Amino acid sequence: MAKISRAQLKQLVEAAIFVADQPVSAEQLQLTVLEGLEVSKTMLKDTLKELQLDYQARGIQLVEVASGYRFQSVDSLSPWLGKLWQENAPRYSRAMLETLSLVAYRQPITRGEIEDVRGVSVSSQIMKTLSERGWIKVIGHKEVPGRPSLYATTKGFLDYFGLKSLGELPSSDDFIGSEVSDETTNILLSDATKDVATKGQPTESVAGEATLRTPPDEPEQLH
């Protein structure tokens, strides 16, 4: 296997993460740009830590999310960076945010259980939209009559909100009480990250944080 200096390794890893369209894991780096090079897992781990420290005091940071490492702008700069793009920030209904919140905090959960907590029926369009965005998925079926689908969040959900794991979510005691309120449905969105657009095209989270929109996308029926 070919040898590579620490300085060259650092440059290569930095460039690979920067040009990637998605977060890149250490395993992906080993199997792609570092294939055939004499780089141990420990050496790569140390290099990633060095890069994180290098960018710590800058406007761009190297962060680790569920799917791997990516560069993103510092959250505090978003009010000014958002002016670079004129399109509207993505907007989500209260019903959709409440549904996503319940899946995140009470997974695995069925659609019926979500409806029991919210007190209204959950439209099929909401579940379809969350699935198409790659934020939730069916992970099985509950062993009760009708065998309803069990929903859970995905790595894509964690990536979008800049989280490494579900353990980094705000405390459920602060988030879900006896009733899901307008205020609590915004907790997750306050942590949405601002990705660095490597090819000059901003992602949704670069343009601005998602905001709450009422009324819901479609009428809901009370139980």
C-alpha cells in the first residue's frame, strides 16, 4: 500500500468532505479516496479531529451528523447568509410538525397512537410527505389486530437537523406534555443546520429555517 504524509492526508480528507454532496463517514473515506493508501482507522480519526479543531473558530465548521462528516456554516450567521438566496424558506404545517415530533420522541409508533395523542386524525398526505422527505420510515408492524405500521425516524432526519443520534434531541419533558403546543413544535426547527453549498446551489436549510404555517395542509377530523 502507498504511504501518505499526515499533511497530505489532512488535505485529502478535507477536500473529499468539502466536495461531497452528502455527509461522508470515516468508513466511506476508507473505501473511496483512501483506498490503497496506508491509513489506519486511528490515523483517520485523529485527522478528522484535527480538522474539526482547525475550523472551530471560523465561519465554517466540520461537524459530525448521523451519516458522517460535513462542512456547514455557523448557525449564528444564518440571518445574514440567508440574504444570499431569495427563495422562501420551507414551510410546514402545525399538523405535520406535531406528527414528526411524536414519531421522533415516541418511536416506534403507529399512526393510531399519534392520533390518540393529538386528538385528531392524521392525514395520509402528512405521512406520505414525511416519508418522501426521507424523515420517517416503516420499520415493522405492531402485533395487534390489523397489524398497523410502526414508524420511526431515519438518518436523513438526523442529518437535516444536524444531529448524530436521537440522544441529542431536546428533552422530551420540555417537548411533549399533555398537549403539543405551537411553541414546542418549533424546538426541533430551531436546531436546523445551514449546510455549505459546495456547487453554488443552496440546500433548503441554507436558505433559512423552516417555519410554522397554520392552518394545516388539509382539514383534520376530531375524534
